[in-house]
Amino acid sequence: MAPGTPPADLVFETVDPASAYAREAMSRYFAELDARFPQGFDPGPHTAEDDDSMRPPTGAFVVAVSGDRPVAGGGVRTYGDTAEIKRMWVDGGRRGAGLGSRLLRHLEGVARDLGHTVVRLDTNETLVDAIAMYDRSGYVRIERYNDNPYATHFFEKRL
């Protein structure tokens, strides 16, 4: 498959954060952040697999599966009176074909299904493609709303 080509067999699956698919997606996500951030990245002692906020009834974790591998993933959790999208990742070889935007729309739908009308997210300044995607997707920049030490940009969208 050529880089940027969307896989024909792509399926979005809501999984437990401790599932093999979720653990693989998050392991690859954390490794990428560690390589891309000038100061590195440490997910700390709590990872997606033990994060109850990304489990029903207040959250969800979604992976995009192609064949037998996760090629994208991300979570939604309730954060105060809004939804928050966390740990959104797309495999580097799958970027450029709109998979990130598809995943973002899917996660927004999950947030709606959880009863939210507003979704927030944060990101780091080194993730310029993600920032551009959030801008294109109708997110507006807001003031810092959390204490994530790696976050430099904060966004919100009314659903």
C-alpha cells in the first residue's frame, strides 16, 4: 500500500484501554512523542490501560484497525463539564490520507454520544500537522485549561 493510501479494511473499534490493540497504539504513540519532543516524553506511571476515565460510562478508547494492526487511536473522557480528546495518534505511514481527520470526527461523535456539546484537547507545539488539522476542523484556540506539562496549545469545539 502506498503511503497516504487509506486502507480499504479500516475499522474503528471501541476497545478497553488495557486491550492489546490499545496498548500497542499507545506504546507507539508514546515512543513517537519521546522522539519528537526536544525534552523527550515520559507518560508517567499512569497510561491509557489503567485510565478508568477512558472507559464507560464517562469515556471511551478507540482504535482504527487495518488487517490485524492498530493504525490509529485515541480516547475521549469527561473532563469537568466537557469532553476531552486524549492521546490521538496515527501511524506515520498512514498520514496524509485523512485518517487523522476521520478519527477526530469519530471521537467527536463518541463525545456527543456521551452527552457532551463541547470538546477540548491539548497538544504540543512540535506537532504542527495536528495543530493544522485542529484549525481546519473548526477548533478554536483557548487558554490553558489543564496542567499537562507537555501541552503548549489548547483547543475547544462546540459540537
